[in-house]
Amino acid sequence: MMVVNPGFKILQAEKRGVYVIKFVGEIRLNLCSTLDRVIERMQADEGFVTVIVDLTETTVVDSTTLGLIAKIGLFARERDRILPTIISVNADVTRLIMTMGLDDLFVIVSKAAAHASDLLEIPILQASEDEVRQKVLAAHLTLMEINDANKETFRDLVAALECDQAENESRWATLGRHGS
């Protein structure tokens, strides 16, 4: 199901294995399922060469989104592909990218990749609370893989999310035993 929201969107183009993903507006965890689906398609593409992440029109990006972007960088590294690129003109966004260590996985530049008219908007997926929680956990685990500073920064959040996930799984297991 496609949901239209003028405050944020993700645009995409692909040609011969080179992907361009452009984020517009405030990019937060509500887009994690959509972005993860895009990443899964890239990972399944045997012809994948590299990706350009265009943040030139991004006003806010959260750590969950940065974790998913890091997932792209780690995937490209595992495949021995061309180093992916992040384009960011917003000093605050660039500082956050650098602080999270994404410059170890991406080339960081400050010029636009493409005109938005050359890209197709990606429909935003609806996700359950549990799906979002799982994506948030996975994204932060990915950030923790990059460097020790991220391990320290996100250790407590990841521990809380893992505890919450374990409680939910236990609750479902208990309901399953009583419901049978």
C-alpha cells in the first residue's frame, strides 16, 4: 500500500547496477521498512555495482536510517564493489555521517548526484511495531560494527531493544501454549 506524505520521500534510479537513492525531507525510522526493502533488492541484484546516496535535500536523518545506510556500505564492501558514495550538503547531516564512521564505508561528497526528475519515488511501506523494532535493532547493530565509538554510543539502546524483543517473544510463546 502506498502512502503519500509531502514531508518526506525516497527516490530511486538504477542503471546497469549503479543505484541512486535520494532522501527528501525528514528521514526517520518510519521509513526503515521501505529502505530495508530497497537494500534487499540491491543485495539480490547480481549486477550490483555501487550506490550513490543523495542526502542533498535531507533535513533530518536518524540513527536507524544511518544504520541502514551503513548496511549498504558493508554489503558493497563484502561484494568487493566500487566504494559507494554519500552526497551531503547539510553540515549537520554531514557531521552526523562522519561521527557514525560512515566515511569508512563511503566516499563523502558535497555535490548533487541527479535531478529529482530523473528518479522514481519509492512507495512507503507500512510496518508493524515489531517489524520496526527489528529494523531499528538491526540498524543499530550495523552501526556498532563500524567502530568502537558507535559500540559505546548504542550499547544501552541495543541492550534495551534486545530485552524488549526477548520479552515479546516470551509473551508470544506463552500465548501460543495457552491458546492451543
